[in-house]
Amino acid sequence: MDSTTQAFPNRVLSVKLWPPSQSTRLMLVERMTKNLITPSIISRKYGLLSKEEAEEDAKQIEEMAFIAANQNYQKEPDGDGSSAVQVYAKESSKLMLEVLKRGPKVKEDGEITMVAKDSAVADKFDISGGRRSFIGGEEAEDLFKPLKEPGNRYTKICFSNRSFGLDAAGVVAPILSSMKGQLTEADLSDFVAGRPELEALEVMNIVSSALEGCNLRYLNLSNNALGEKGLRAFGVLLKSQSNLEELYLINDGISEEAARAVCELIPSTKKLKVLQFHNNMTGDEGAFAIAEMVKSSPLLEDFRCSSTRIGSDGGIALAEALGTCSHLRKLDLRDNMFGVEAGVALSKSVHALVDLTEVYLSYLNLEDEGAEALANALKESAPSLEVLEMAGNDISEKGASFLAACIASKQFLSKLSLGENEMKDEGAILIAKAIESGHGQLLEVDMSTNSIRRAGARLLAQAVVLKPGFKLLNINGNFISDEGIDEVKDIFKNLPGVLGPLDENDPEGQDLDGEERDEDEDNEDELESKLKGLEIKHE
């Protein structure tokens, strides 16, 4: 036993991990700066930051991460601070990624970007550029000076990406109230990030009251983790809107109760053209409420309800409601749990949607039956279809035959995504046959992860290689032999970058039933010969 233990036999030594020392914080800033200026895959795409800019961004990132972590620690001050350290690290990493994807700033931070549809009139006040940051009262006074100028012509405001506290909200509220008569667009997405819930709700209440009575056409409340409380904090504003044309509630924690609140608070959606609910936890019960909104939106042109945990019952309700939207052009229902019955119900509504140009139906568990119903419906409608996505739906070669007939009739297609299905060579050859003639606007085809072998890969490549402006064929994640890979690469030898990566191809792969693939090339050639002769009918 050492002397310390002998002198203090009953003392328990505890280590506090929070807060970090100033030297630790400075070390983190230095490390992040180095990472931000190191060339990477992301920097090659978005551009490399200068050392000065990276250092400035790193300081801001560390400050915001420290504030978030400290708020976490204050909720459990008797702990050792380990959870706060985790928040500190996680928030730092997240903000660093945002900066890397943003790339070098074109303008000096703090400069207001004014965008106009007509270059002769600067009508948009936008503070979303530059780094994400908190806004205090003093900065707000300076930042919003242009809005105080008599006779300003701003009709649109964008407060996204800057976190408003109570002081800032108090500064901007009277300014917004004075502009009620001229505002038509308000982007309030992601404008309370990192604030405690009570403060965030109060900020929403203040801004909502200030904008009450505006005649808005566009309202974006996305990325505010609203939930029902947040939506009701915007209640005064929402209740005063009868002429909305675009409403965005993306990544807002829209639960069943929150979805009902939206329906309750907005007095009319008769003029609504865009309605987006992506990435929420709506579920079936919430879908019923959204379906009522859709039914009351006869002019709807763009509807997005993707990644919202909606199952069969809610999917059927939405599908039936969409049948009333005869002006619909863009439909995005990806990543839900619709299943076959909802897919069949949707097909009945699709018959009436003749203006569709973009359809996103990936990861809906449609299977062959649902895919067949939708393919047949789309074949008879949507003559100007440009985008068709039905990836990840367990579609086999049987379903591929119906899809091929539909695709053959869509001469305006620019993007076709059917990856992560089970079409195999038979289905791939049918799709290749469908797109080989015409389809002069086709730019992208994704048939990845479909258990495709050499014959299917070769015919897909031959079907697209001569199309003008074609950009990408993705056949990765299949079972193409080494000889087949060489053949496909040779087809695209004069078109670098058009053939996607093949790093996940498995020439020794097995089908899902566990039986080994037949590598006999004579069998492949026989299959190709038989299926190439099939006629894809598209009256």
C-alpha cells in the first residue's frame, strides 16, 4: 500500500472528464485545422480550404461543440462528464463534415447574399451562407440593418443555418412585423440549432407572432426538430396562412400527433403545390392525417413523404388520396414499408396522374406483384416520365418483364434506377432490350446488386454506350465474371467515367438461394440469344 492510501484510507478518488482544459480545447482546434486542410475524397469534390479559413472554421466548430456538450453536462452535473465528452466529439465531427462538404467560402463570412429571379431586383435577404453559428443580440442589430432601410424591396427571407437565441429573436421580431405586407417567402429551416428546448420554443413563438398575417407562398420549417410542441409554437403563423403554395417540414420529428397538428393549424391547402415531409417518424396514424391534407390539395405538383415509417395501412390511405391530385408531377415515397397492397392501391391512383415526370418508389417492399401493378399503370399514363426509381423492392425477372414493357414506352427517360433487386441475367437483358432503341435523353442507369452475370452486363453496356450524353452505368455488386468485366470495360474504353466502379462485383458470387452460379459461358450465350429475340411491346 502506498503512502497516499495509508494517509487517506477511506477517500475515493474520482476523475472529472468535463470540462476540458483550455490546452485541450486549443489542441482540438489545431487537430481539426490540420484535418480540414488535408486533401481527401471530399475535398477533391468540394474544394480544399485555405489554412486561414480552416483555422477560423475550426475555432467556430470547437466553440459550438463545447456549448452543446456543456448543455448536456449541466443536465447531469453529478456525472463524470463522459457523456459530455461524447457529445463534444460527435458534434465536432458532424460540424467538420458540414464544413468539408460546404467547401471554401466564395464570400466573406457575414456578407449577406441577395438572390433575385430577375437580376434587376434583389428581393431575397439571405444569411444562410458561411459557417453555421449562433446569433446574439448585438450581432443581430448589425446583421439585420438592411431590413430596416425604408423602401427596401425584400420579399423573401432565409434565416437558415444560423441559430437564433432570445436576444436575436427580440431584435428581429419588430423588423419582421414591419415587413408583413411585403413578405411572400420565409425560410426558417435549421434556425434554432443547439438551443435548449425551452429557449428554442420561445424563439419560435416570437418569430411566429411577428410573421402572423403575412401572405406567404413559401414556408420552410425543416430541420428544427419541431415535433408537436414546435409546430404549435408556430401555430399563430400557420393559422394565418391560406395561400401557401410550398410547405417544407423535412426532418422535423413529425409524429402522429404532429401530423394531426399540421392539419389542424393550416386553414387551407387549396393552393398548395409543394408538400414535403421527408425523414420523419409519421407512421400509419400520421399518414392518415397527411392523406387528408393531400385530398384537400387539388393543385399539388410535388409530394414527398419519404423515410417516414409508413406501413401498409397508411400507404393505402396516401395512395388513395393521391388519386385526387391530377396535377402531380413529382412523387417521392421512398423508404417506407408499404408492401404489395399499398403498391397495388397506388397503381390505381397512378392511372389518373398523367403529368408525372419523376417517380421515386424505391425500398417500399413492392415485390413482383406491386411492381407489376405500378409498371402497368405507368405504362398507360405519364407519357413524359423522366425519372423512374424502383430500387430495393425484391423484384425478380418476372417483375422485370412488366417493367421492361413500361420502360420501352417512356422515351423521355433520363434516369432509371432498379438496383438492389433480384432480376438476374434474364431481367437485365429485358431491361437492356427495352432501352436500346430510342431513349435519346437517357443519362443514368442503375442495375447494381441484381445477381447479373456476364451476358446481362454486356447487353446493358451495349444498350447505352452510344446514347448521346450518357453519363453513368452502375452494374456494381453483381456476379460478372472476369472475362465479362473485361468485355464491359472494352465497350466503354473511349468513355472514361461512364462505367461506374466495379469494386463490389463478385465473380465467384452465389445466388440468394445458396446454389452456386453456373459459370459455363455456353449457357450464358444461349440465354442471351433467347432473350435478345424477345419483343418488348409498348403500344
